Amino acid sequence: MTQSTKIHTPFSPPILEGWISMENVDKINKYLDNLNKDKQKIKDQDNGPHLAGDITQETDVHDFLNQDNTLMEELMGYLKDLIDHSYVNPPNVKKVNIGQFWSVSQYGGDYNPLHMHSGDVSFVFYTKVPDLTKEYEKEKHRYIKNKKFQSGDILFAYGGYTPFSGYQRIFKPEVGKLLMFPAYLGHAVYPFKDKKQERRSFSGNISFELFDKNAI
Ligand SMILES: [Fe+2]
């Protein structure tokens, strides 16, 4: 590409890719590990019935944000980046609320079908990922050339196929990796096979309160 070349791709919902600090990854993992010791709390805070997937354990962890605001600060920094870089006319946001915040502990055979979230912006970050080297090796023969789907990946889908632009984007979970996206953007999680390994992520929905909310 020459220096004067610019390629504009304005017709797509944005997906921000960032990183949550290892300090916060460790803190929230410990929080959930402790919660897991209290079977009654896990039962009381079961978020599975509200969610789309067939997942071993999904737990409401909103209380973590009340105990520690450094994670909130990190998330808000990325939210600002997303707003600043993707809106044609940035919304006049007065306040943001994280309405829901939950953990997803996925084991072999679990999956999340194509679904969307509520609110304005959603996010997911990963705090444990299974070692799927052996599964990847076995799956090799199934891949269509240049289509890099692998077990446990997250897929985002939007629109249909058009020449010059895609209709799907896949990301591989890594510990600390954060993905932030418009809540309406459809996504799905592929299953993996190993029933002993956990793929752990935390997801949330953010809603905007606008300055001019009552103006119309
Ligand atoms: Fe989701």
C-alpha cells in the first residue's frame, strides 16, 4: 500500500479489542473461586435462565463492581475509546450504568448460539482459557481453507455476504483479552470437547443515560 492510500470501511459496527490488567484478571478469578465455595450463593446468583447458552455455570457477579472499582475504571477507559472512535455523532452521555455483569464458565460440549444483548454497549473478557492444542490438531482436516474457525472461538456476525466486505469476524479468547461491541451485534461461541477444562469469561451490558433524554 502506498503512503497516500487510504481505505475507508465506514459501514460496519465497531468491535474494540483491548486488555484487562492481569491484576484484575487475578482478582475477579479469586472472587469467583470464593463464590464457588458457597453453593447456596451460586444457586441464588444463577444467571443461566436469563441467558441464551447451554453453559455449565453462569453467575451474576455484579457485586464485584461494588467491591472494587479498578476494573470499572479500565472498562470505562475502553468505553471512552469506543465512543470517541466510532460514532459519527458521539452521544451526549451523562452517565453509564452496567446493568448486568455475569460470569460464564464453559466446559466441553457447552456452547452459546447466535444471540444479541440488551443495553447500548456490551463486553466480554477472558480470565481462563483451555489448552486446546490437541483438539486443534484433530480438527485440522475439517477446515475450509482460509476459514480459521476453531473450538472455543467467539464469532461476531452482521449483515450478509457482500463483495469486498465480510459478514463475520472470529476472535480467539486469550487471558485478559477484552472485546467491546454494540449490544445489538449478534455473536456466538463455538463449543470445545474437553470436559475437564474451563473457559472462563465475564460479560456485561452497559446502558447510557443521555443529557437530552427528556428533550423529546
Ligand atoms: Fe453474549
